[in-house]
Amino acid sequence: MKIKAVVVDDEPHAIEIMVKYLAHFPEVEIIETCKDGMSAFHTLQRKSVDLIFLDVKMPGLSGVELLKSLKNPPKVIFTTAFTEYAVEGFELDAVDYLVKPISFNRFLKAMDKVLASMGAKRQAAILPESTNDVNKFLYLKVDRKTVKVNVKDIYWIESIRDYVKVVLLDKVLISKQKISILEELLPEDQFCRIHKSFIVSINKVESYYAHAVEILGKELPIGRNYKQQALKCLQLV
């Protein structure tokens, strides 16, 4: 029997991450994704659901309010960027509480818990040989489209307030997203955070010195708090 799951989050990119991670679990069938608590509530009234990946803080009906409204709630894994809700989440008998950005390794631990609680076993054979295998592509919301980007084509990523600028060789993509989430999704052996506002592709760096790197003829600053990390990535120490 398949474990029937629903993913609930008001951030489309967060839903995409959960869907991508769950693709490695044949035991689980995603029967619906919901962008708010009310649509999730109606889904749960109409369909039999075994597991919810539930964002805590959403406009309107929050994840906590949704869970409290259910007479016979399914298993729940809370997802959120806010650690202060963890205690309340566990008081509601959540199987686990995942803090964004969610790494694939941390997601695996949560899935082991939920599968064990349901008497199921994880079929490890279908998991990627490396956790970086799930990170070969990014899915970016650009205007009204979702754009698939091969991470090998990325030169650097720049944070601009609530947006990120993803620079490729022949174009630049602007997406409403947090740079910290993209940092978690990118392969750590290929990308390096050199500044609070910049992530660079290591093999695209053309030159560097103590305070900056150069890519495509453009200098990108190395932040003081990121200097040691950047130097290690660039094999300066």
C-alpha cells in the first residue's frame, strides 16, 4: 500500500523541493499539493491522507490551526523557517519538525521516522548514490513560469533583497527567493558562499585575491565573515 501524502506550503519553491525529495521514495504517493491551509483543509475532507508535509506559518489558516481543526489528523511533518514553533509542533504529536532550508540528509532522517512509525521500510536502493544527485537542477519561479536550470550552467547567484539574480553565460534570471535556500540546494563541492549576497560556482572563477573573485570579467566581493570559507573553497589555504 502506498503512503498517501499531501504537501502544504505557501511558497511554490518549497513545494518543489518536497516533491523532488519525495521522488526518491516509491512508498509515498503525493496525491495533492496545496498553497494554503484552507485548500489543504478541503483536500483532507475529500481524500484519505496518511501523511502531511505542513508549513507552520501561512496566510489565513496556519499549519498549526489546520492540524488542530482535524478530528483524526494523519501523520505530520512540520516545515518552517521559524524555529520558535518547534515546541508547539511536537506538542501536536508531529513526527518531525524540519527547519528551512531543508537539506536532503535531514529530510532522510525525517522520512526514516515517519516510515518506522507506519511500519514501513525505506527502499534504499532507489535513493541517489550521492545526496548531491538530487541537486543537479534548480527550479526557479521567474515571472509566471517555473524555469529548470542546470546547476552546471550557473556562474553566480546574487541576493537582492527578497530576490535572487541567477547569472548564466547567456542570460540572467530574477526569482523571488532567499539565497539561503539556494545555498542549501546547490552542491557544496561546486559552489561557495563568499559573501552574504553572493554564491559563486567554484570552477567558473577566473581569478581571485584576498578580497574578491573575478567571473566573466566582473569582480565579486569576498565578505569578511565568509573569507575563511571562501579561501578554503578556492584552495588558498
